[in-house]
Amino acid sequence: MGIRLIIAYIFMGGAIFFAIVTTIGLIRFPDVYTRIHASAVVLTISAVMLSFGVAIYVWEFYLSIKIMFVGLIFLITNPLATHAIARASYRRKIACPEVRSVDDYSKYLGRDRE
Amino acid sequence: MSKAKHIFVVIVLSLLGITMVINLNKIPGNTDQINFIYSHITNNAVLETGSLNFVTAILYDYRAYDSLGESTIIFGAVSGIVLLLSRKTLPVSSHGLSFIVKRTFGMLTPFIFLFSLYIISHGHLSPGGGFQGGVILGAISIIFSIVYGSEFDFKRYSPTTKTLLETGGALLFIGLGLAGIIFGGYFLENLRFLNTEIGSLLSAGSIPLINTVIGFKIGAGLAIIFYSMIQKTFKEEDKL
Amino acid sequence: MRRKVFTFFITLAIWIVFSGRITDDVIFVGLIASFITTWLYSDLLFRSTNRRKNWAFYFKKFFYIILFIPVFFYEAFISALKVSKHVFEKKPSFSPGIVKVKTTLCNVTALTILANLITLTPGTLTVDFDMRERAFFIHWIDVTTAKEAEMRKQIIERFEGWLEVIFQ
Amino acid sequence: MIITMAIILVILAMINSYRLIVGPTITDRLIAADTIIIFISLVILLIALYINIELLIDIVLAYAILLFVDVLIFAKYFEHKELYK
Amino acid sequence: MIILKYLLVIFLVTTAYLAISFKEELVSIIFLSIFSIILTTLYLIHNAPDVALAEAVIGAGLNTAIFMTVISQVREGKKSMFREDD
Amino acid sequence: MINHIVFVIIFLLGFYAILVKKNLIKMVIGLNIMEGAIFYWFISITDKGDKIPIVNGPYSSALVNDPIPQALILTGIVIGASTSAFLLTLIIELNKFTDSIDPDNLGRMIKD
């Protein structure tokens, strides 16, 4: 086993670790929006790291770039998806927590309505 | 449905399931006929058709007539849907999602289109082909009408363009078949007009051409289906 | 015209990466494919600008983008570690809130990338953007300060410099 | 080794479907569905690496491009209550 | 490989059951798309890449869009012209 | 054996949805699940455990899976998608007349 395969396995192992973190966070976190945080950040990094690991494992020029495209697409689209979900659910008042220390957004929405 | 009927349905279905499991084990596995066709295709398909992908070789060369029937079925479905939903107007207002989503999709859309062209044109070298690439082409229209609003999609591709692509694709497919009759021996014969080496993009004769035609036809057909489904319905007082 | 040339060469490069080899048939089909893509979608990839710049300006921009990618990955990785620290606490408790942070950028592409970067940094999530006051609404997992300047420093200041160089 | 990682990811996806079934609001379900779909597309990537990645990477790319459309459709349905306005 | 196949098969059956047993149509459609991607993985395990690509593309891009279109257009009003007679 | 059992279970689940559910959209979902079960069964019983049916060069070998069932199923998937699109269009049209998606109202409409 060369040094390249070890690096690839380290990347993949990190991806699995972040996947476990995502799962635990999605189940344990108390609030809807904090769950969105777990999904947005950690899941994206997990997907990117796994695709990088596979690209290092394969180690051919064009093929590795093509595999990295998978991670790049996840990196672009997953924060966007979470943004769309958060915006939609806040606007439809699907899961507004009652106790909130700072909330500038509802004032903005109220101004928009008038 | 009452509870007795419910229980009756469940009992009948479980009896059916037991019979199916018992009888499915008696299906004959390899007969001589199946083995003959299988060995013929796996031994000769690459040299006969020039396609490295055996599934594409079957779909667009050996049984291209079936693909013609399939695209006829899709043509019928599109015609039926357009006929059923014809007397409706388009929604006028069009506001999509937030500008962040719009801008990012603007940067992503050319690559989706390029990827669909890649899937279509590499149908005989890697998995893919006309159907799969065509569905991705149709998905671009779906993306536009979701992210930017349906009016944007209407301005970019007018329904006339879509209809032209759909009918033109069907006609070109039949035209390729007739070309097989004229220059070769039978309907939809694979004309190996460019005799390049096997494995290059243009090697498989008319298979890439049929792939391209079917891809654009299916993409346009799905876009038409989607487009006529999102049209606005009448209110009740208009109808009754 | 300039953006069409850029779109053509970018799509041709990506086509070659997709195909995995450089031979004459791949180049021939790739020219047709990138021509169609450029013809249909070049106005979506790059937005039109009125300012005219010389070519060295674009190369400088490209150089800065290449430099920016490792910084981006590093920030995202650190942020993932910070969120996973929250996960393994015994009782995860936060004081969440939605704050308003003003920005100085005015390019639409820069604002889009900044929004995605904010979503990828620890504990922040872009909810919306106010066009009138040029301010992001950010859901913050742990609201520590209520002052505007502090928030700016903690959330967006480290990316704004990069994006200003790249897009202005 | 590769297959072991794929098995771990499938088990994690099965655990995530708890949030999809129980989730009190619809947003929870959406986030859980997003997570499950991305996990299984990573499983597809690993299986493609195991079988023959040079030919099968197209499937992963196609799915990665198109799965995002799903989430956007749901988000737009929540935001406007009508899809194509 | 065989363990992976069994796990996916169990997940497939569970997803199919949940897709038809939930009351809201929306959750059913979410489960249907998950059903589709698990089916893709199983096709890939059974060495059928073309079928896997077709199922992935149709299950991810097309089916969800069409179902959601129908849900957003269908309305269950109270003043049905046939229910008023009953 | 496991392929047969899984096929039968998923097929009957879809069939049950078509028989029992009082919601036309649910019935189309059941139809999709039945289709998926049949396709999975057909692919899995013709899998001989060999390589994928794509070769890397002009050589003759019998070590690939049978490509004919895969071509059949590929045709079936596309036809299934267009069929379900047509059925859903019919549901939209029906909903315009009855304001509901209950299949019982269909019978009432025909009686009138």
C-alpha cells in the first residue's frame, strides 16, 4: 500500500466521520434551524472529502478531475438548497421558534407586507 | 372501505403472493435459444455495429425498430396530453426563487447542457444514449420554469421550437430508416459510412445520429408535457 | 463578444475533461457542442458589464480565483469541525437568532458567492437579502454580540476582501 | 474496505430516516430526505469505484446534477403554495 | 457486497411500505424519490449501468416534478357538484 | 430466492395501494412502485455475476452479462414515465369536474 492510498483512505475516513456527525446532529439537535446547520455544513464537507478521496485513489488526470466535479457540484448546490429551504419555511411560518433573542427578519417581512 | 373488505383484500393478496413465490422458482433459466442469441451478440456486436456498449447496439441497431415504436408511444402520450390540456392560458406573473438561487443556476446551466450533449454523443462508448440525455435536456426546461418562473422558459424556448424539435426528430428518425433502405438493404440498416477505427466518437455509423435525433426528440417531448401541465386551469364559473 | 469567447473555451476544456482524451474526433464534436452551448447560454454564465478592461485584468482575476480556492476549502473544513464540536456536547444548547449584516459589495455574482460562503462558515446560514439596504439576514446559531461592527468582523469580513479584489 | 464504507453509509441513511418519519414539521422531513439522498449517491460513487469507475462515473454526475432539482421543487412549493407562478 | 445488497433490499421494502402508507401525498412523493435512488443502486450492483442511468435521471428529475405539478394544481374543494346532491 | 421474495412483497404493496387507497395520486404512486418491482426482478434474475456489458475494445468474450433484458427494461422505464405523466394529466382533468381526487366520485360522474 503506497503513501497515495493511505492519503486517500484518510480522506474517505474523514468523510465517514463527518457523515456520522451529520446523522447524530440531525437526530439530537433541538430546533429546526439548528438541524439545517448540521445538514448544510457538515454534509457538504463530507461529500467533498469523499469525492476527493476517490479522486486520489484513482489518480489519473482526466478521471480525477471528473470525479472532483461531483464534489464541486455538491459544494455549490447544497448550501443553496439549505438556503432555499430555510427561506421558504421561514416565510410560510412553518417552524418559527417562539423564544428568540434577536429577530430582525420578521420586521423586514412585516415591512414588505405593508 | 369497511374493515371486513380490507381484511379480505389482505388475505387474497397474501395467497397470491405465496403462489407467486412458489411458481417463480420454476421459471426455466438458460434455454438453447437464449444462449444462441446471447453468444451471437457478445461475439459479433462490436465488429458488426462498431458500438462498444452492447445495450446501445441492441437498442439502436439490432432492434432499432423497437425504439421507433417506443418513440411513437411517447409521441402519442405527448399528443394526448396536449389535446387534453389545450384550452388553457398561461400564467402571466413569474417570480421565481431568490436571486442567489437564480444566479447560481445561471452559472450551472451551461454545464448541465454540455453534460447532456456528452451523454447523448457518447452513447456507444459509455453508459448513456439518447433517452437518458434527452431526459436531462428536458430537465433544463423544468429548472427554468421552477427557478426563474415559467415566463422565462417561454421566452427562451417558444412552444413552436419545441414542437418543431419533437416532430422533426420523429421525421428524421424515419428518414434515417429510409436511408437504410435506399443505400443498404433493409429498414434502419446501420450504414458504416465513416470507416474509422472502433472506439472513436464517429465510428459506429448511424448509431450516433439516431442517438442525437432521439435525444432532441425526447427532450422536446418532455418539455412539451411539462409545459402543458403547468398551464393555468380555468376557474369554476368559467367552466360551468 | 468577450464573454462568448470565454464561454467557448471553458466549455471546450470541460468537454475534453468529460471525454477523457484528446483526439481529433473528440475535438471535432467538442467544437460543435461548445458552439451550441455558447450560442444558447453564454448570457447566463457571465453577466454583461459596460466597463472595458484589457486582457491582463482578466488574467489577474483568474490568478486570484485560483488562489482563493484553497482558502475556501480551509474555511469550510474548519467550520465543519466547529459544528461537530457542538454535536458531541452533552446537552446542545444555543441562543439562536436572525441578525442583519450590511455589506459593501454591489456585484450580483459576488453577493451570491458571499451568501454561499456565509452558509458554509460555522454557525451561520443566509436566510434572505434585502435589496434596499444591501444587507444579509443571517441565522446565527450563537448570538454573542448585538453590535453591528462586531458581527461584521465575525461573519463576513474575512471574505469581503477577497471578493472585492476578484469581482470589482 | 470500500464496501465497508458503503455499508456504513447505508446504515447511516437508515438511521436518518427516523427524522423523516417522525419529524414534527415538514422542514425536518425535507432536510432528512436531502441527507438520505446525498448519502446514497455517495454509496453509488463507492460502488462505482468498486466495479469500474471509468465508465460508471457518469451516473454519479447525472444524479448529483439532478437531485438538487427535487429539493428546489419542494422549497418553491412551500414558499408560494403554487409551483409555477 | 452481499451484505450491502441485503441492507439495500431491506431499505427498499421499508421505503415502498412507507410511501404507500403515509397519509399526506407530499411525504409519499419524498419516499418515492428515495425508492427510486435505492433502485438505482441495486441496478448498479446487478451490473446494469444503462438501466441505472435511466432510472436515476427519470426518478430524480422527472417524476418528482410531474407529481408536484399535479399536487399544486389539484384542489379538494368543498363545493363539488356531485357531493352537493348527496 | 431473495430476489423473488422481494419482488413479490413490493409488487403486492403496490397492488394493495391500487386496490385500497381512496386517492388517485396514491394509486399512481402504487403503479410506479409495481413497475419498479418488476424491473428490479427482471434485472436481478438475469444477472449472472459477470462484468458490465460494455467492453473496452474489439475483443470477443462471453464474460459479460446478458444485454438483451437490460435493453428491454430501458425501454420499459421510459414508457412507464410517459404513462404515469399521461395518467396524472387525466387526474388534473378529472379534478376540474369533480373537485376531488377520490376514485368513488368517478363512478358517480359516470352515473349522472
